[in-house]
Amino acid sequence: MCVIIVKRAGQPLPDINTLRLCMRRNPDGFGFATKDSCYHTLNDEAFINKLYSSVDILDPCIIHCRIATHGSIKKSNCHPFYDSNTGIYFAHNGMLAIKAHKDKTDSETAFRDLFVPVIKMYGMTSREMNAAIRGIIGGSKFAFLDKNGQIYTFGHFFEIDGLEYSNLYHYSVIDERNIKQKMYERLFSYSTSF
């Protein structure tokens, strides 16, 4: 399952080890958006370099690490998606019960076909937008970033050190390593006790 990391203005970026865990768990493309720019890549080192060299502590930012469920693994399927008419960026974590267009993601399809028209007509914070989100979100998580730097999240996010994560599955990578290390230590201590 993908992960969204929300960094509000004034918060630091995630530490490099946490980001690498997120990327390892979700290796099918990476992206981030600030209110002024967006970057997508399939290359993990390029992503790390661009993120840490471009995003300042004052920048609000949405970071997304993708695992492909709908749409192939390609740069254009990386989140966040952007609409130039509304100035809105969008990232999604989860699966939506909609039919994606051709080789696009369910996320981009929902953003372009459902959310953008509602935002254009009623606005990001409208009652109609809330209804559109409630009607499709299910167990998913959404993050929107507008041109003023305001971030809107929907679904349950976990706050850790001032950052918000759409899930914590990346930490199970640590748990797997710790479990293997503990098993090794037990095996080693048993074999040396003879």
C-alpha cells in the first residue's frame, strides 16, 4: 500500500532512514509537491537528492511513495497529481472502487473526473467537495495541497514527530529485520552454550 507523508510548514522533512523505509516498502515511483512545484521519478536516489535539496523547512509538502495497484509503473502514474486550473495537488493512499482510464491510476481518475470539477464549481472547502470525498473515500487516505500552501487531509493519518503518515507499514520493514536479528542471536546463543 502506498504511503503519503504530509509535511506542514515549519516541520522538518522525514529523516533519511524513515524515507528510505517508505521507499523500500513502496518502490514503484516517488513524488512530492510544494505549493510552487512538483517532482516525480522512478529513481530512488534522484528522488532523495531532489527532495532534500528543494524543500525548505518553511515549505508545506506532500510526499508520496507508490506501490502499483492500478496503472503501470511509469513516471506519469506517480503522485501527487496536479491540476493547473485549480492549482491543486492530490495524493492518494488506498484503492478506490472506480474504473481507471486506460493505463492511469484510480487515484488520477478520481482526481480529474470527480474532484477537479467539484473544486472548480464549488471550491476545495465546500460542502459539495466534502460530499464527493465521503462518497468515494472508503478506507483510503487523501491529501490535497493548494497554491496557498494549505494542506487538507482526509482519512486517518498518524502523526509522528510533527509529520503525518497515511499508514505505518514501512515500520514493519524494521520489525522484520529486528525479528531476524533476534532469531539469529537466539540461535547463536544456543549454539555457543554447548
